Amino acid sequence: MPKRTLQGLVVSDKQAKTVVVRVDRRFTHPIYKKTIRRSKNYHAHDENNEFKPGDTVWIEESKPISKLKRWTVVRGDQKKTA
């Protein structure tokens, strides 16, 4: 079975070799038929501490690395700073 891959936005990089990624999803409410946005935070392993808050990254599930980390950063687009 292939590993799941999610796209999200880096919210925090305060921990060593870890980034917190917010993943947003949209779905239709089963009764009211309105589109709802929900978000969830994932702790992901960032070996080189290269991603900063505001960067868009893709994370992939992996074996447990620590108590909270079950995802690793696969690739990302770093935010342009002017």
C-alpha cells in the first residue's frame, strides 16, 4: 500500500529537526450540503531545519520517529522573501 502524502503550510519550526504543518481539507456537510473547511496539525521530521513558517511542504507518512512525529517532509516550496 502506498504511503499517504499531504500538502500543508508550515506553522512552526521552533523544535529541533521538526516542523508543525497545518493541513487544510474541504468537504461537503452531509446534511446541510455546505462546504466546510477543517484543518489539522501534523508534526513532521525536517532533518536539515530548512523550512520556515509560511513555506508550503509535502509530508509523507513514515514509521514513528518520536512520540508525536509520524510524518517526514518530502519536498517543499520556500516562501519568497523580498
